[in-house]
Amino acid sequence: MADASKRAQVSKRVMELTAQAVRKLKDPRVGMVTITDARMTPDLREATVFYTVLGDDEAVKASAAGLERATGHLRTTVGRALGMRHTPSLTFVADTVPDQANRIEELLAKAAAADAEVHKIAEGATYAGDENPYIEKDEEEDSEESTR
């Protein structure tokens, strides 16, 4: 079992090497692929490589198929460059974080617009009753009670 710092170093190196190897692939299905992260198991035997694809759903599916087809070649390339006793097996997973971030930004923009609309409506509003609906004792009554 490798410690966390070694695992982080190997993960970073696997990410860099995979990104370089993906750029050199000749498969036309692999389009604008960006390797965003790589995570290793504690025993350094398996690597999960996260990627994003620039394009529509069709480009994402084609790139996923191309990466799946080239997994063996990419593993060999990464293994030679790493120089470790055991070459980690590679698993490619589409990274959905950018899509989720865009969705969150859209929701925040809608909430801000709704909040601005409420503030605009509230600008000219007046109270339905008194400003302070709670019954308050007069100061004179308070001072009389304190002297007793």
C-alpha cells in the first residue's frame, strides 16, 4: 500500500501521461478530449481517469467509444513512461462537474432574478397595520414598576 503523497504523485503523473498519449491518438472518434483528473487505488493497481469532451452528446459518445478502444494502447504508453513494477489499469469516466457547475449557475441566476423582483415589489409597499404590531408598555409605567 502506498501512502497518500505517493498516490497523489502517481495520479498526477498518470493524468499528464494520459493527456499526452490521448493527443497523439489517430482515432477520428476521439475529438477534443481534456483529461481533468486521475485517481489511483491505494495499491496503485487501478487508475480512474476523468475526462471532458468539447462538443455535443454525439461527440461525447464517440470519444468515449474511441477511448475505450484505445485503453490498451494508452495503458502501455503510460506504463512504459511510469517505470513502475505494475502498470495500472485505466478506466475512463466522463467528468460531469462542468455540466453540474453550469446548472448551478443557471439556478443561482434564476434565484437572483426572483429576489430582485421581490425587492422591486417591496420598494413601494407599506405596512398593513402599525409598523410595530407588538404592544409596548409606556416608559412611565416601566419607571413606576421599578421604583416599587
